Amino acid sequence: MVVQCPGAGLKDWGVVGVWRKWIFPIIRVVLVAVVAVALVKLAFFPDRAEDDAALQPGGSLTQPEVIVSTGTITNDLVLSGTVNADAAVTVKATGTGTVDEIFIGAGSTVTRGDKIFDIKVENPPAVVEAPGPDGQPMSVPAEPTYRFEKVLAPADGVLTSLDVIEGQPVTTGAAAGKVAPPSFNVTATLSPEQQYRLTQQPSEATVAITGGPAPFTCTGLTIGTPQTASGDGGGDGGGDGGRPSDTGATAATVRCAVPGDVRVFPGLAAEVTIQAGSAENVLIIPTTAVKGGAETGVVWVVDAEGAQTERSVKLGLSDGTQVAVAEGLAEGDTILEFVPGAPAVVPGMDGCELLPDGSQVCLG
């Protein structure tokens, strides 16, 4: 038998009512107040200690240095060039008169000295004596006489044009046709900076034809009068002179003859390598370390205490990246790798840049 007290249920319900009516609302209000205070703190009073620390400078300022050492330097100039047909040779009239007979027509292959046509030239008038009207002798012009001047092929090749016909009057030295020789040349453009690297006049170059025969020696190398690189850099025969740039800088044209036993065609791209000397066991430094790059220059020497001193040096061969030093430095000297005030990115070091004052900053 279960005995239930009449007042027990009412007591439990009273406790629950107190919690619902007073305690839970108070707790809810407290939580809402805490959240509100937290939002105000985040919105108006954020904690920036870590952010401020992250924004503090973390870079380092250094000045790249190199040690002067000995080595071998090879001064090879590699130029982009073009294959051109040698210029046609003009056939010129050898006398003043009329074309008498044509022996070789346009399109024919000729050998130097072949007779192409001849010219009927009247000789200077002669004077003879004849009896006059009064029976006395007098001087009178003689009957005109003629000679025939030969016009010969000036070179081996093909007579590409013949601009005269029989009976046509011509004068001495007048152009009468052209002979295109079966020979070719290679031309390339030499910039002013590259001209400084030539310490002596080369006589030949090595040429590699794109998609052509094995590299060959191109002889009779000449360096023409400097010209504006943005102009026509073509050599004889209508080539483009080795793709000159459009910078307007003054450049020179390099030209050499293709050997007769090498089969080439006009317009082919060519790589021209001029060997301008080499030196072994010489002091070498980066070209970036020198102010001035031909014959003489200035470097910045760093002593044991880190002090920098300008020093004049005498320069030798250069390969465009390194330069030989003939006088002014000794093996083991420490110099700045870059000329102070010359902005540059240090090769191979991402994020490092040379500042105008000669120092290097590396971020990270």
C-alpha cells in the first residue's frame, strides 16, 4: 500500500515556479550582458598585440660583396645574322657608239671575260690633202673609220639582265646589264657595347645556319661604317643586316664571305660567333662591380672593417658577364658586387633587391 502525503506535490511545484519566475530570467539577463560587453570589446577595443608584432620590420640590409679571384675568360661575340646573295655586278659600256652585235642573252651563265656584246665606235676624224678648186692642195676630212669595242662579263655568274639592243646608242661607262655571282655573304649588326669588346680587328667568324649545314668558317670579315640600328641594316644583296634593333643606337655591320662549297640560300637565319680572344689565369670580377666597362673603370674595395674605397682599375677582355682586371686589384681583395647607386635585382636571390645607396634589402 502506497501512502501519499497531501502537501508534497504542491511544495515541488512551488520550487519549480521560483526557478522559472526568478532564477532563469536573471541568468538569461546576465548572459546577454556578457555577450554585449564582449561585442563592444571586439568592436572598439581590439587586442592588437600580435598584429603590431607582425608589422614590425623584419628585413635586413646588406651590401653584396665578391672576392677577386683568378680564372679563364673567353671573349666570344654571338650575333644574329642573315645570309645574303652577293650584289650583282654591273655590266658597263666600254665605248661611245652603237651596239653592233649581242653574243650572250639575259639569263645565260657567263664566265668572267666572256664577250657579251660589242660597240661600233667611230674613230677620230682624219684629215687628208686633196686638190682645191684653184688646183692648190687643201686639207679635207677623210672617210670615217670605225673600231669595235668588246664588252666583257665582269664576273662569273648569271647575266640577269641586259638592257641594250643592237643599234642602240650607248656612252662609255653606261650600265648595260647585271651579272649575279653565285656567291653569298653573311651580315650581322654589332652594337656599340659589343664594339668595345673587340680589342683587335677579327678576320673571320664561325657561322651556324639554322636548319642548315654544319658550322663553317666565314672569311674576309669586315666591320662596316656605323649606322643607325633602326635604319636599314642590310648588306650587299638586300639582306636585313642581322635584325637590327629599333633603339636608334649607332651600330656597325659585320660582313663575311660564305665559302663556295657551302650550300646556302638568301634569307636564311645565321648565328655568327666572333672569337675575339681569350685569357687564362687572369683576375676576373663581375661586370656589375665596375663603373665603366672598357679599358678603364672604377670599383669599390671593402676593407676588413667594412669601409668602402673607390679604386681605379685597368680592364682587359670581357665576356659580357665578367671582365678581366689587368691593374688595380689583387687576388683575394673584397669588392662590392654592384656599383653603388645602380639599382639591380640580385640574380638568383628572390625577394632581394639592390637599393640606390648600394645596400641590399631582403624581405621575409
